[in-house]
Amino acid sequence: MTLLEKLIAAGVTENYLPPHCYSQRDIEPFKLAVIHGMSIKNIYPDDPYDPDLIRQFWIDFNRPLSEREVFTSLDIPPERRYGSAHIMIQRDGSAELNVPLDKQAWHAGKSEWHGMENLNQCSLGIECVGSSDDPYEYRQYVALAKITEIFMGHEGLDLSHIPGHFQVSPGRKIDPWDTFDWKLFYSTMGIG
Ligand SMILES: [Zn+2]
């Protein structure tokens, strides 16, 4: 089975963003998966984790202000941005593919890890919907553990290849913040 087939068999659904939201460059063989946290709390504080709004956020984020449909506030700089990740894990523990696994997502940005740079070329990006204010949901850890176990098994990698964004972009990024419980994530392995 391919990695895609294994993830779908585990319940991950395909809900790809339009192509302007990710690079058209082919991904290189995976060397790591980067764990992120994201929400739209800064823009929609009353509904920071809404899946439909978050999807629309990515669609608008990757467009200039003049082409945005919903996120037209200047909380997002007006020029076209670049952001996306392969997999999105929602608060209810459901997981969806937002970027095809054979394309590069724009999740790591300027990044470095074990001497490698530009990690978007060779990394799987996994976003967990959350923030620096709220603990992540247990069902998100279960989903993340299941996905990373499949990924590691398929690619022949171990847990040392599953850093957080703060580890590959130190000084620039701090997600998935200290609300992410790494011990709980590790302890969830094997029970998903
Ligand atoms: Zn991040």
C-alpha cells in the first residue's frame, strides 16, 4: 500500500485545498514530519477552531487582499501569503488531507534540521487545530499518534524525525506551543 492508501484506510479523508494553496513542486523522499498548531483566534476569537472557516482561511491567505472572499481584514497582510500543510487534525480528532502527499506544502518556511534547510522539500506538514491558550483535545493526540505511526512505519523513520515547528524554526516559531503535551503524544502511540 502507498502512504496515501494507508492513511485513508486509517480514516484520514481527502479534502484538498485548491492548487494555489500549495507548491506544484514534487515532494522529495520524506525525511521528517513537522508538527504545527494553528487557529484563526486572532481574526475570529469567537470561533477560532471552526473547520470550514479554517479551510477558507487557507484559501484566502494564499491570495492577495483583492481576491479574498471572507478574510478581508488587515489582520492578514494584504499581499499574497504562502501557507498550508498536508494534514489538518481538527478539534474533534478528525483528520483530513489538505495538500496532496506528492506535492510540497508551505508549512515550515525558513527552517533547518540536522543540517538540512528548506524543509518543505522533504517534510510532511501536520497542523493540529489549537492555540497557546487551550489544551489540545485527547482525540487529537490519538489521531496524531495514529498518523505519525503510519508515517514512520512507511518511511522507516523514528520519533526523532517528528519535531515541532519550534524545533526547526527556533527563534521564529513557537508552535505547537507549550499547550502541546509531548509526553501525552508519545504515550498515545500504540493505542490509536
Ligand atoms: Zn507552524
